Amino acid sequence: MKIGIIDDDTQFSQVIKNKIEENTCFSKSSIDVFNNDFKSLQLKDYDYLFIDILLMQDNGITIAKSIDNK
């Protein structure tokens, strides 16, 4: 399973990553954290995405809408 975290707050995104890793359901998951350059991300291959709505340079809702969902 592939999980992505999009947040401009590096400390908070690490907290989310740690919480996901603690959960045994996601023990074999690959977790990627993105803290900048959100417009160039290729996100369509992720099973789960945690996206911050209020980003300093972008908007999480705009990012979510731009994902080409299968």
C-alpha cells in the first residue's frame, strides 16, 4: 500500500507518519512525505493521501482536484 502525506509543516507531517506506522494495518505500507513543490507531484498512484488544506503556497483542495483518480 502506498500512502502520501502533503503538508508544509514538517513537524506535523512527521507526527502523522509516525501515527500511521504505529498502526498494524499499515505495517507494510510505503509512506512518502511531501513538504514543498506540491504542483509537480505525481499523486495518482497513491492508495491514501493525507492533504493539508491550508498550505503556505498552495491550496490542498486544488491539489486534490488535480489528481487524476482511477
